[in-house]
Amino acid sequence: MAIIGSIEYFKEIGDIKFEGKESKNPLAYKYYRPNEMVLGKKMNEHLKFAVAYWHSFGNTGNDPFGVGTKVFPWNHQSDPIQRAKDKMDAAFEFISKLGLEYFCFHDFDLIDEGNTLSASEHHLQSIIAYGQQKLKGTPIKVLWGTANLFSHPRYMNGAATNPDFKVVAYASAQVKNAIDTTIALEGEHYVFWGGREGYVSLLNTKMKKEIEHLAQFLHNAKDYARSQGFKGHFFIEPKPAEPSKHQYDYDAATVIGFLNQYGLADDFKINIEVNHATLAGHTFQHELQVAADANMLGSIDANRGDYQNGWDTDQFPTNLGEVVEAMLVIVQNGGIQGGGVNFDAKTRRNSTDLADLFYAHIGGIDTFARALLITEKVMTHTDFKKIVDHRYSSFDAGKGKAFKEGILDLLALHQIAHTQGEFKPTSGKQELLENIINDCI
Ligand code: XUL
Ligand code: CO
């Protein structure tokens, strides 16, 4: 049964149920069945879906060329505290009608920022108290919280990496409050996305100093959260640019190097966002693999970009082929560590019906669920894994194994090359693997 506040915001829409792939009902799941066992785990354990508060309940469709197009009925009250409560009622109704368990938020998605730090703290206290009541007795939980350290003009030169200490101190206070809010709402994890932690021009930037400040800032945040009993992971969400020209958390490999260099690797993992991966010139799968190989694949922000343009369009994920390749990486690497699949995606500016929010999430959820089922088939009913393993089998025994173990030096390898004679190159079999995947779709 849906959780409905004093007003029902999505009146026309009931609980979204699984009806199977033959169903013609656009408000039903065709593939997502939370309790279905797939590869030894329930579907909702593989895929902890989360709704993003900012896009779903805050983004009215404005862009650099025009004001918002969407009228949200939870936005009508002038009192910011009442408006925040209405928004939370709408969020809980929406999440529960979708049958999901998680949401993610920035501090000032939950409630407007105040005119002063104290006013902001008062706002947060009010919505925490309301949120604690709402969470009680529901299956709904917070996947992760974060602080918006990029919208306010004070952050135009960055937050943790701002050249002015006063801003760094203010950002620290904001992160302390956002951590407190996450803990009070029993959030599982905490995210850092550094939209303005980078530079606009290198001419006025001391990069080394800024990156060292970022590391110190993250140490402080982590130490504070741990001192308050927070047991979750901290995630860094890489993105190469936008809004900064260059962002320090460029991609997964850059972030892994940074975390290792500054002693943060034990507490931090990575939140991979699809459209950030493609902006960095990588595929989503590539970024997942890099994070997984470092044992740092913590969470996912699910969306997709547009192949014809170079900005963050944050569309809902519907490209089945791309998501299957991603699920193959995730499943073969033992899953996502602790986090989930947060729909950091927005409906288009001209998708102005409240029902569009449902269609968007249902589509994204079913795309991931279907990709998981296809992955199961690829892994259990085909030679996919065998073919890839065979490609590396020369290292499983004999001289290949000895090389891997460091037993053969360069002279020994020189000798082997002389004595092994002519050999036939081994096919990579890419087309066969692509066909195997398509056969399972
Ligand atoms: C921006 C982005 C953010 C983070 C959280 O591109 O992805 O919404 O996910 O700050
Ligand atoms: Co994101």
C-alpha cells in the first residue's frame, strides 16, 4: 500500500506492480520483480534502486535558455518549511508507489538553504524531524546524502578547493551539517561530487595547493563522520568537466590515484555515473571496470547521455545493449559494494505530466532488471566466460604462469622466444561475443 501524506499528489496512479513482458500497461513492470532470485541473489539486492530527490521533485525543467516548464503541486506553499514537508510527502508517495526502498538527496534538495548558516541549520533541523517521522515504519531508506557545494555564488571559485579559506571553512560547516542530516536520517552512505572542485582557468590556479586542500577537507569530513558513529562508505563521484572547465575528480582512474596518494583509500569508494563516464571519453563499462579492479566500485548514478552532444543530458537509461554490457562487468566483479543504482536522471523539459516521472523510472528500472536477466543467461547458458578465460589460458600453467609469478627474468624470456618457434596468433573473437550477447536479448 502506498504511503500517502495529507494530500495525494499522484492521485491518478496506484502501486506499480509486476505484470510480465506481455503486459500492455505502461504503468507496470515488465521485468522488475524485486524478490526474484537471479544468480544467487534477489533482484533488489543486485539493484538497490534509488530515486534522486533533486531531479524528481526539484527540477522544474529550466535550462540556460528558459525558465521551468513543470508545475509541481508540492511547490505551492510560500513557507519554506511547509513546502519542504509537502515535497517530502510527494517523495514518499512516489517512492512507495514504485515499490522502491531508497532515495538520495543533497542538503538543500530537502529544504531551501537559509539566508545565514544558522538559518540553514534551523531549516535542516525541521526537515530532519519530519523525515524521521516519515521513515518510521516504512521500508524506505536513504541510500546516500550529500551537500550542494556548487549552486550558491559563494562557491563560484570552488568549495574545498576555493583559494579563499573563508569559503573552505563555510563549505566544511555545510558538510558537517549534511553528514549530521545523513546520519539522523540513517543514510547508508555519503557522496562527494566536486562540480566546482577544479578550475576555469589555469592562469589563476595553483592546482597542487587546491588538490592538497581537497584531500585535507575529505580527511576532516571522514574523521568527523566516523567520530559520530557513521559506518557507511564515502563515495567520490568522478566527472571530467561541467560546470568547471576541468574537474580534479576527472574519472575513476584519476580518483583512485588521488585516494591512494592521500591515504583515503580505506574509507572511500567510487560512485560511477554513466553520463560522466561518456563525458570523460570512456564508456560506462570502462569506468565500472576500472573501479571494480581497484575494489572500489561503490555505487552507480544511472542515466545516459546523448551521442550527438557533449554535455550532461542526464536522460533515463533505456539503452539495453549498453546496460547489459555494464551488468556483465558488475556481475563478474561480485556486484556493487554497499551502494545502489540511483537514477540521477531527469525527464525532458517538455515531459510536463506528473505521470512522466513514473514512465521514466519504470523504464529505467525495467532496463536494468532486464539487463540483469540477460546477463544471467549469458553467464549460465553460453560459452561467453569460457571464451574470454581461454584467451588468457596461456598464463594458467607452465611458462606463462612462471612469468606471472615473477620467476622468469628478461633473459629467460629472450631464451623462450628463441626456442618456442613460430606460433599462430589467437583470435579475439569480438564478433562472436557480441553475437552471443545479442542472442540472449
Ligand atoms: C552532477 C551530479 C550530481 C551528483 C551529486 O552532474 O551527478 O547530481 O550526483 O551531487
Ligand atoms: Co550524479
